[in-house]
Amino acid sequence: MVTSSNRDILSNIKLFSKVFVIAALINLSLVVNELSASSGSEISKKTGLPLPRFVSLKGNKVNLRRGPSLSYKIDWVYQRKHLPLMIVSEFGHWRKVTDFEDYSGWIYKDLLSGSRYIIVNKKETLLRNKASYNSLGKAILKREVIGKLIDCEGLWCFIRVENLRGYVLADHIWGVSND
């Protein structure tokens, strides 16, 4: 036999459960919004890929234009295959990019590769055997040396430069996120 006081208790439990679930969903939504806002990236409506994102040049001669069309003036001609660039915007088949010296312009998408490369942005940096300040060095990399990005974790990135593999400080290279 269910009394009115039992009904009140059950009713209160159901109400509390609903309020708890709603509060949990609101908190989860706020956390997700905060995380996506703090990452500073958005999803491109054109490609479904994040913006900004890093890419590299496919060829040794690529034109950087003032706008997203062949009718725009060429401001610069890149002559370094695998040079890392950051896509900051998209328009049709064109990508607005920024290089490590903060120079921007438009490049046709077929001239870009999703392969990740880095460029040394310090006067010199040490390529190390292990991800540690105490690790032995393999080579001294000079400014503007380009290497293949293999992986990054924390302060260190594992890269390949020609036939050498090793670790460099992420702060000493350009082509990786600063998150």
C-alpha cells in the first residue's frame, strides 16, 4: 500500500533526478564550449577540417597571390619544397596561408600537402637523442632548416632532418600548435 507520504517522497526523488540530469547536461555543455573556445580553432564549412591547420608545399616553386584567383597579383614565389604553412582561411579551391615569418597570401589547394613539416625559427637549436635537456646532441640545426614532423609531446617534438632523427624543443620550431 502506497501512502501519500511515500508518493511525495517518490515524486521528490523523480524531481531531484530530473534537476540533477539537467544540471549535469548544462555543466557538460559549458565545459565543451569552454574547451572549444580555448583551443582557438574552428571547423571549416568547406572542407570539414580545423582552421587554422598546418600544411606544407608540394613543390619547389609555388606562387603566393594577393587573392583567391589566378587574376590576383603574385606577391611572392616560394622555392622550398616542404615549407610549412598555416591555413587560416578557405575560399573555394584556394587557401589563405601564413608562413613562419607571418607573411600571408593565397595558394591553390592542389599545391599544398597535408604532410607535416617544421622549420627551425631560432638561430640554432640542438637535435637531441632523447626528449630531455640532459640528452646528448646529434646535430646543431640552424635557422630555416626544414624537417619532417613525426610527433610532438609536451615541450619536445620528434623530427627527421635528412637521415637524422631526434628531438627538438617545440618552442624552437614553427609548424606545430602552441596549445
